[in-house]
Amino acid sequence: MDLLPLFQWLEDTSIGAAIRDSLWLFPVIESVHLLALALIGGAILVVDLRLLGFGLKSQPVAALAENIHPWLVGGLVTMVLTGVPMFLSEAIKCYYSPPFWYKMSFLVVATLYTFGVRKRVAAADTAKVGPIWGRLTALASLGLWFCVGFSGRWIAFY
């Protein structure tokens, strides 16, 4: 199934045209998008470092993950809400960009992993899960989110 006609239609929407035609709209949206990525990165990093045995050792992983969860969700929602209009402004470029497809793939996997595997491991009793599984979970999480950020940044240079 060829998605090019869909991408052409999406780029031709009034939102896409307005962002493309504006001198300042894309940079403002992108700035908020990057701030949301930083928020997600911070939320991920705090919990993953704790799973790795670094920092905030006085707090249980489950409590820390629960406290950070609203920030993670808020960052993800903001990232999606700003990513869609940026995509609409350059959908054809994205269609032909391998880094865009990598980013979308990593984003789906990282999000499913974060709200599935990582959430369960962080909420579980450390004695039941064991430190090795916590560390492996954290390393996988950090690797996936790094790939999201790296491939997203790569889009601009492709």
C-alpha cells in the first residue's frame, strides 16, 4: 500500500500550509516539541537511573515511577501534539526520509516498552524482580529513547 497520496493530502491541509508559510510558527512548535522531549528524557532518566542503582536511593523505584508518571505522560502528549503539525508542514519530506520512519518505529516501540515492560518492572517488588532485570529494563529503555531522539534529530540533516 502506497502512502504517498495520503502524505500529499496531509501536507496540503490548511494547518500544514499555515506552518510552512509562517516565518516563526515552525520554530516555535519545534521548540515546544524539543522541550517536551527533554521532559520525557528527564522522566525516563530519573527512573531508569534508579533502576540502575544510581541516584535517589532513598526512594523506592515504584514510588519514584508513580510520582514521575504524570510528567512522562504530559511530555509524551505534548510531543505528539507538536509533532503532528510539524509533520503536516513537511509530510512529503518525511515520506522520503528514512530517519522519519526510524523515529516513528522507535517511538512506537519505546512507548509500548515504557508503558508495558518498564512500568511493570518499576512497579514490582525489587526482591521479586531482582536487580539484574531492573538494570536490563533500564538499559533497554534508555537505548530506545535515545534512538527516538537521535533519529528525530537526524531528520533535519537528511
